[in-house]
Amino acid sequence: MQSGKILRNHYKIIDTLGSGGFGDTYLAQDLDLPGKPKCVVKHLSPKSSDPGVLTIAQRLFEREAETLYKLGKDSDQIPKLFAHFQERTEFYLVQEYIEGHDISKELTPGKKLSESYTITLLKGILSALEKAHQNNIIHRDIKPENLMRRKSDKKIVLIDFGAVKEINVLTTANKPGTTTLTVAVGTPGYMPSEQGIGKPKLSSDIYAVGMVGIKALTGKNPGNLPTDPNTGNVIWRNEAKVSNRLANILDRMVHEYFPQRYENATKVLEALGLTTPTLRPQPKPAPQPTQTKTVVATPQPQPQPNKTRRQILILGGLAGSGFVAAILSRGFGNKPSPEIISSPQPIPETTPENIPAPQPTPEKTPEIISTPQPTPAPPPPPQPKIPIQIFTTVTVNRRGETISSREGKAEVMTENFNGVSLEMVKIPGGGFLMGSPETEAGRTDSEGPQHYVDVPEFFMGKYPVTQAQWSAVMGNNPSVFKGANRPVERVSWNDATEFCQKLSQMTGKLYFLPSESQWEYACRAGTTTPFYFGETITSELVNYNGNHPYADAPKGIYRGETTDVGIFPPNAFGLYDMHGNVLKWCQDVWHDNYNGAPNDGSAWETGGDSNYRLLRGGSWVNNSRDCRSAVRYNHDADKVVSNGGFRIVLPVSGS
């Protein structure tokens, strides 16, 4: 199609973007809209007059149009469909133009990319693919050339759902007037065996995504990697520097036998620890008939609940992501305590002195005296239930516009001391990817490399420590911006640590500063975006310097001081003011990056510079980018930070 041609007096062809077996793709302009924005025109033109070929072409055209319409309206990682039409045997799709470059420009031959980059890439592809899989749609041709990196926000956009450019149709003449058609959709190296014989599954897409990840790590095209002669599985680990955890996930993604792969995109995201799986409640076991028996009072082991095959599969799928520990610690339903019957009490010993003289008694039928029955031990007192609090969380887009809100629930324990109260939120255990991806705006090298961390459950302060709470423990108030419900500021790391020690003495519980991984895990609350609100923040959501927005958000206000805690929306764990208001001290020693960091949720207190400690979360005086979930600060432990405050944690075992 020549440049300058106008379709339907509407779409002007500018340039050719690509060509394939059944048609071509063009860059065009929409002449009917202001500014004549760019769009993409896909021209499907079968080079055969065979009726069977035309039927296949029309079916593929209609399938891609239906797919793009269904998915594009709900996802910003799939191009939107603007129009589709047919002129005789010619088919046209008009869709959104994605300005950017395809991933093949990043995955150059011989270049081995980092694990952090690969994880971020996988997350981008899978989050785009997840919407398709939720609609039971198979892409069939995931490869670097069909993965666009959008220039505006660096997101991965999944294109070419029709696989129009990669269709090979083989025709074989049989009886006159009949044709046998074999359609192979996909690209060698990224296409698994079941797809090659025309039987693709959702897990066929997972194979392709895994191969993209392996190419990123090894710098080699999938076709150039050897396979195991016995299993057919790809051999690639020796070509990459990668953790066992990610390598195991990739091995499962590209398993030759499709039932052994993750079944869809959501399952892989769960395994990577990038989304939280939803577990169905398990039925309680049927009651067993009571039997009477004598049991010696030896401690008995707790009975293990029977696990259904569904539970076992869930645990198996989550084993690599850190969720198993969290699931097992909570259990599936309540475990009944075994009834322990105490042993009969011994009869007091008799002596000749206390034996009474025998007395004659009339004959009678001997009375049968039953053996004394032991008294069951009293059940342990019930543990007090932690009250549930309900709250509302919001999510915004890059422009700071609220796109969703939902109700959340959290267990909140209240500590009372010296006339004030302290609310502690129970944070569920789980795994997450700590640090920021290399593509995140505002990122520094200290925020990487990204790495997996498994965090046991713990309690964290619902708010930063307030001036009222500080005064009740320390007897003074160093803050400049006075207010009982404002966060305390102008405290050093040593000051915050002393507060924890004194509060522990007052309450008999063990309060600490959070580890850095506890802080980020609690801040993200299951999100992977720069902020727990989404792609950006606004001054209606966070107290920060609104003169410096993030992403495409507008400028906001700069308050120039702290605000009362809890006046902005919380995150999904029910924590307030994790972004902004005051910087928050963490327990850890400062390190320049995460190389060698612990992965168990503990504080990193070895190596580094022990005179410098961590602060997280930004404050009222910071720009928006400095309030991100991953941003890190450091400061002398014994020096006051003018915009520095803190929040505290409590181990579940210490509560």
C-alpha cells in the first residue's frame, strides 16, 4: 500500500511498519480527529483465492478484532481497537499506536542482562498477559518483537494478538474442490511442542514468556540452546548468573510437558511473589464419634489436618515464593486440641496404727465399686480476639486520578499506657520483591539489585509515633510543628531506639524499630508500583512537596509542615502515612546496595557503616520521587534529623 493512500476517507497511510505472510502493518493518521493522531492499520490480504484460505483469514481477522476490543478497553498494556472493516477480500484493523520500541532492541545477542531486569521484564509481560488469560485467550506468539516498551511510562505492551504476520498455511490437494489446511501459529524457539501441532494451551504462552526471560539472562536465542535428549527440556542455567529461585521458576515455565508448567499468567506472578494468591476456605473435617478410653497423661502430638489435593497443589505452586510459611503459620481452619485425661490419683498408704478393728457385718450382696475415673484437665483459656478495623484504599493512574477503591480489613491491637493509646496493625507474613526495577523513574543504584525476601508476620504501628505517645514515654517533645496527633520529629536513631526500650519496659512487650525489609514489605502491601497508591501520588493522598509531581500527575500543594497522622488514605494493610509526613528510621546499618542483604525479613546489622542508619518513606519537605516505596536515605545515628520520625514494630511472639 502506497504512502499517502487514504482508507475510507479517514485513515491516511504514512509508512510501512512490517510485513508478514498474510498482510502488512502500516503507520497512519486519523484525519477525523484534532491533531490527526497516529494509529496503526493492519491490512490482512490473503495471497490465495482458495476458499479455505479465505475462510481461515476471515476467522483470524475476526478473532483479533474481537480480542482487541474485549481486552483493550480494560487494559493499558494491550492496544485499543478503534475500527475494523472488510472490503471484498481485504481486511483492515485500526488500533492504538504505541510509541516506543520492541524488546528485541534490549535483548541483543550475546548481552546477558541482570536478574533484576529480567524479573521486571517478566512482571511487565505477565501483567499484560494476565488480562488475556483471565478471558481464556491465548496469545500464541509472544516474542521480543511483539513486546513493546512504551516510551511514556516504560510499560510493556503486548501486541499482535492475531499472529497475522506469522501464519503459515500449507494446502494439500485431495479430492477435487477440497483442501486440507494445516495452520501453525507461532515462532520457533518460543513455541512449545503442543502448539506446534495445533493444540495450544494457556500454558503455551507461559512457555514463550519463560523463553523471553531465559534469552534476557543468557544473551542467546532459544533456538541456540541445547535440550536434554531424555526429557526435551532446555538446558540454559550454565549460561546465566541467576538465583536458584528464579531459575526454578523459569524451568517450570519452559517445561517440555505442558501439565508441569504454571497454568496461566496469574500463577507465575504468584510464584514470583508479585501478587497475592487467593485461597479458598477449606471445609472442616467431619466430627468423629466419641470413644471412652483411659489415656496416660503423656503429652500427645497435635494431630495434623488432612489436606485435600487442592491444598497440596496450592502449597506446591507457592513453595518458591515465600507464601508457604505464611499459609502454614495460619493453618487451614482451627486445629482441635487433643483431650488429655489425667491418670488416677494414688490411694494413701495405710499402716497398722491406722487400721481399725474388724467389725462383724451382716451378709449381703457385695457392692461393685467402679474404678475412679480421672478428671479431665480444664481447657486452656481462650485467647482474646484482636478487633478488626475496616478502611478504604484507593488506586490512582499516572495522572493521579482515582481509578478504583476497595474495602480493606486489618487486625488492630491497642496498647494503653500513661493515658495514651498505641494501635498496632497485624501484618500478614509473605514474600515480596524488595527494591526498585531498573526502569523506575527516580531510581538510584542503592535501591538494587531487586531480591526476594520472605517476611514473617509481625505488628506495626498504624501511624508514625505521635507527639502524645512520645511525651508519655520520654517526658519531653522535641518537635517544631506542635500537635498531639502530629508525628514526633527532630529525633535521632538513638532517640528512637531509646523510646522502644522504655516502652518495652513500661508494657512488658518487646518493641523495636522495623527492619528495612519489614518496612518496605509493609509499605508496598502487595503492590509493585512506585507508590502503594499506584503509579504516582498527589497532595490529596500524601503530605509531600506538591510542587514536584511524579509521572503525569499535576502539581499539588506544599504544606511546609507535618500534618496529623491518619488524615490521608491507608494502604492495603491498613497503615497510614507510610509515604510522606516524616521520614521513618529503620533498624538497619546503611549499605550502598542490596548485595549480600538478608532475605528473611531480619535487620541487616553487619558490615556497612554502623554509624549510619536507614530512613525510609519521604517527608513533608521531600519531592514525590523521594517518597517512593523503594527510596532509601541514611544519616548519623546520633544526630537529629529535622524531618525524621519513626514507627515501631512488635513481634507476634512478643505480643
